[in-house]
Amino acid sequence: MNIESKILKPDEKAACVLRSLYSNLGYCQYKMSKFEEYALYIRNKDFLVSDGIISFTDTNGRLLALKPDVTLSIINNSKDVPGHVQKLYYDENVYRISKSSRSYKEIRQTGLECIGDVGLLEICEVLLLAVRSLESISGNYIFELSHEGIVESVFDDYDIDTSIRGKLLSAVSRKSCAEIDAICSENNLSEKAKETIYVFTENYVSIDRAIESLESICLSDKSKASFKEFSFLVSFLVDAGFENKIKIDFSLTNDMSYYSGVAFKGYIKGIPASILSGGQYDKLMRKMGRSSGAIGFAVYLDALERFNLEEKEFDVDIVLLHSGNIADTLKTAESLSSAGNTVRVCNEIPKNLRYRHVLNVTQKGDN
Amino acid sequence: MEMLDIALPKGRLGEKVYSMFEKAGFPCPSIREENRKLIFENEELGIRFFWVKPSDVAIYVERGAADIGVAGKDILLEYEPDVYELLDLNIGKCRMAVAAKKDFRDNVNTTLRVATKFSNIAEHFYAEKCRDIDIIHLNGSIEIAPILGLSDVIVDIVETGKTLYENNLEPIETIVPISARLISNKASYQFKNEIIEKIRLGLSEQVGV
């Protein structure tokens, strides 16, 4: 079966390319069922990107949900096997509430998860695949990196109460120094703590400058260990030739009760929001009773719907007007189509149809 | 040349904000001309301003139709757009407050009826206090709700408090101080970082940050 790539939409093209990218590195496709136990999602509601879950009662009385997420299902189906790493990718539709319209939306999502004895090798591989995923969609991309371990241990270093960490992270994620100021003064945090939190909102033009700045705020053994891992991962990407594509930005933060190590996001020029998002989520694994580690990412293919969309001048190349023998008409249509034209067979020209030529079967010539 | 799109809030605040952009070295003289145009370009500097309804600025920026913009903190708290809040411009200062009739006494035995345009802010505020409330969403003239018995209190923006006092109401609690903020689309901040940072710096010099 030959598929003409020109008929594929940008999201379909990207899905094909990404599936081949992941399967070529030994990732196996994970196919999840459309409906899952509602309890799985409601127990981990904060992990979900959107707060709405479409639920219904099955014929046997079980409460089910139309999948709002893939990662939770993958973890639910995983087992802790020492020394073993499960490498999976998926291409699924998920159902979430659109923030602007407050109505449910079907979102196509492709991504991968690496679950088990995850070490530096697996983390580097996932980072590489994330960058390659962006690269396969467009050459004009930025890969943003941060590390939850550094943020958490720095908060620990300053004994920042867990009750205000969420608020601080939210302010950091908006790069709002004004709000960090307000939270710090309300909660009597020291000037030094405030200055340190400011570092997470910085816009670093150079990687070296970012690394230097982060090193200066990692004072405890725990934060130094997280910093060491982070700088190794950054050097790995730099050595792999992505220096001009990566950006260190700690305003990229996730919920610290689920995520643990490296976190990342990908942007493509022309798309107004991040198209790729991922990170290490060992804490979610613990919450779900697993002792192993995990890292993964998702690519939001729905964001590509309007990407590089060229307005077509014509709906079809040829309108083929039928009059007479049906077999002759369809034979002519097939022969025109195999010559590379798009052909619309009809008895009369539809209103508003944009076409290059009109052809009458009996005349077999341009009108 | 690639343009930087800037959404400004229509009205007095927008005019003040534009003057700040001008002083920061990002003018667009045609904006001062008397006409009904909404979009103005300075091709040389690669910037394009447009006027939008103040409550819509955050939507334009979040969805990337504008790269940056200026929005009130009230709008940012209410709609929670996924944008960077790069600078507090220290203008358009007021506060989000709870107000009630002068003789109001909160009866904790009953659900508190709250009339507001800012449902999300009111919900968050009372959820933190674990107070049971009934939100009555109104689009304007909020002050008359307690007078007509539609609500017990209102949650609204208070600048001088004059409108409240003239309607026999008074502010009873401040929820949050409000001011105008420079916001940026997260993707634009990555790809147009240099010019956005130049603007932020130019504006911050005027607010002493």
C-alpha cells in the first residue's frame, strides 16, 4: 500500500514520523483501551493536565472514564522487575476539558514512557528522542530544560514550608518576581531565600551562565547531587550538537508531588504554546505503589493542526461532468487521477467548488 | 522583518502604557493620530501595537495573536492564562475587595451570597476560608446587588471607594492588590527573546525595578 504524503495533514505526518523514530530505537507500541476505571484517574487527579474527566457507569455498574491521560494507564499496567526497563510509545486520543471553552475536546497525543530501572543511559536516550521529535517536525525549535530535584532541594535548604511551595512554584512558572516578593514578605522568608528563588525565573541567554548561576545556589549535598546530574544531562545534549537549541529555564516547573528529576518542554516557531512536555516522575510511581523510576514525554499533535497550513487555491484540479456511460466516466476519472490530478465526478458543478478545469466526458477536452 | 505584536488595553490605562513604551525607545507615532484605526506599525523597529478590550489582552497573548501585552492583575487572576508575567508596571493600581452594606454582619449559619464579575477570584478567596458561598455572576453595576437584596456582599475592584460610599456600601476586606502587568506568550518569549527583554528592561527602568 502506497500512501501519498501530500494527503496527510501535518499532525498525521508527524505521528508517522514519530512512531518510526520511537520504534526504530526499540520502543514498543502501547495500545490502551478507550475506557478505564474512573478510580485510577480520580486518585491522581492533580497529575492530570485538565481537571475534567468524562465518566459513565458500565452495564455491570462499574464507574469508567474516557481516558484523559495515557501515562497513568501505562504505569498501572507496569510491574517492578529489578534490572528491567520497559520502553513504550503510544499514539492515542485523550479527552480533556478545553480551558477556554470549558467543553470536552479530543486531543491526539503521541509520546513515550521509559519505566523500570531508569538510569542516566535511559534519561539521556529519552532527552535525545524528545529533541529528535521536535527536530523531525521543524528545524526551528527550542528545547527548554529544568530539574525538579534542584528546585525541591533548594526549597528544603531554606526550610520553605510545604504549604507555600505551590504558590511559589506558580509564581516562578509565570516568572512573576512581583508575586515572589509578596509571598516572601507575607511568609517572612529571608532576603537570601528570595534572591535564590529569583534565580529560577531568570532568562539565561547562555548555557554556561545558567549552569554557573545554578551551581551558586546549590549548597547542600542533596542539591549538589541534583545539580551534578543536571549539568551532566546538559553537557550530554551540548556534546550531541544541540547547544543552540537548548535553553535552561527553571520557570518550567511541574507539580513536585509527582515529578522528581529533569523536566523539559519543547517549542516550535509558529505554534503559540509548548508542543512537547515531559520529565522524570518517580514520585508518581511511588504514589502508585511502584518502587522503580520513570521518565517520558508527550507530543501534542493537535497543536500542529494549523501549522504551516497553506491555503489551497483549488479544491480539485478537475471537475469531470458525467453525461452518458457511467463506466466511461469512472474510467476517465481513474486515468486522470493516476496522472496526478484530483478529480471530482459530478452531474453538475457544485456551488462554491474551486477547480482548475472542467472536463466533459463526452467531449474529453477542456471547457 | 519579523514583527513583535503588542496588545494594549483600550482606554486611559492603555494610553499611559503606550507612553511608557515610547519612553522605553519603542514608539509608534501613528498611534497618536486622531482616527479609528486599531493597528499601528513601526516597521523600522519591527513592532506592531493594537488596541483591544482590556479583558481580552490576556487571551490575545495566551493564544499567540499578540507576543506581549499589558493586562491588569485582576484579569490574570480571574482567567489564569498560561503566560509569563514579566513585570509589575506599578500603574492602574487598585485592589480587589469584598464590600457590603454599612450595617452588614456576616451570618456564618447561612450560605454567603456573593455578587461579582470575578467568580474565579471570589471562589478561590472563600475556598481558602472554607466559607460556603453562592456566586451570583453579574456583568456590571455590581454595587446595587446588596442594596436590592440580591447578594450579601460583592467582590469587585475598588480604586478610591467613592462609588461604594455613594451607594451606602463600604469595603470590608482586601483580597489582593491590583496593578498592570507586562505579560508575554511563552512560545514568543523563546523565539523573540531579545526584543522582549529589551522592552522589559526599558519599562522596568521607568518603574524603578
